[in-house]
Amino acid sequence: METSAKTYDEARHATARRCFDEANARDPNTQIVDGTPQPRELVYARWLTEWVLKLCPTASEPLRLAARCQHLCRWEIPRDSYPLTRPGYLQWRADLKKFHAQKAGEILATVGYDEETIRRVQELNLKKNFPSDPESRVLEDALCLVFLERQFAELVQKTDAAKVINALQKSWKKMTPAAQALALKLEFGPREKNLLAQALAG
């Protein structure tokens, strides 16, 4: 998954990241980081990028770009714009993936990326060929680790325990053994540890 030195353009990559970050910086929702509110999706993109690089330091350029734009402008399609049912949730998730891929493609084309690279980033955005595609597995592992490290505790505070356990079990099944091992090394509060233990026991 190494990036080819022949095709890699550092300035172009930096420009694409900056464009993604500028778009996500418009998120009206905030995430408290070190006591300071910051645009939620901007923070999320940084977290996801960090995990992808921890999991795969030689990640290809498309994989690193996909990490940076995986939730690009997510707030533009709010959950409550769809029926608050299971089918409504699934349709929302499916439409979000298409939206992120489209937005990412538009930005990458403007920056000057070729069609093959754009298509590859979009395939990762859409989670095509998961789990057979090794890069899609890295991205999914990173997504699950961001959830466990950064969002799990908040979810526990506002969600029924049975639903949390179900979410944990679904995430765990999608993760590689290496990512699961890293997850078990994360720091959790007593309640989170208990729910994770129940999920794994189940």
C-alpha cells in the first residue's frame, strides 16, 4: 500500500487535504477538544487520518485522502431529514456515502487528480469490496477505533445498554484481529469496560 514516488505530488496532496479541511471547518456542530469547541467533522477527519496512519504507516495516497474526506460535509444531510425508522436509517447511511464520494470527487478533480485516483478514493468512501479489499479493511478498522476511542463514552451516556452492546458487537465483527488487539489497549471508564466485556462475551 505504499505511495509511488513517481506519481505522488506532495503539493497537490496538501492542497486536497486543505480543501477537505476547509469544507469540514464549516460544520456548525462542535466537538470539544482540549477545552475548546472545534468543528466536529474537521476534528473527526483528523482523528481518522491519525488512526489510518497508525494502522498503516505506508498507506497509499488514495487511502490517506479517503480518510480525510470520509465524512465530508456530513451535517448537510441530517439524520432527521429521513424517517426515524430502521429503513430510514439505512437509507440515510447509504445516501451519505454517495454524498461524501461525490463531494470528494468534485474537490479532487478541481485540485487536479486523475480519474483513476478519484475513482479509488470514492471506492473507499463507498466501502466497495469490503472486506476483500485490504485498504477498505484499514479504513474500517480506523473508523471503528475512532468510535471506540472518541465516541463510545458519549454514546453510553445517552443510549440504552442493549443498543450499545449491539453496536459494539457489530463494530467488533468488522475489525481485524490486529485492530481488536489495539482496541483492548484503549483506556475506558468502568461502565464502558463493563459494556465492552458484555459485548465480547455475547
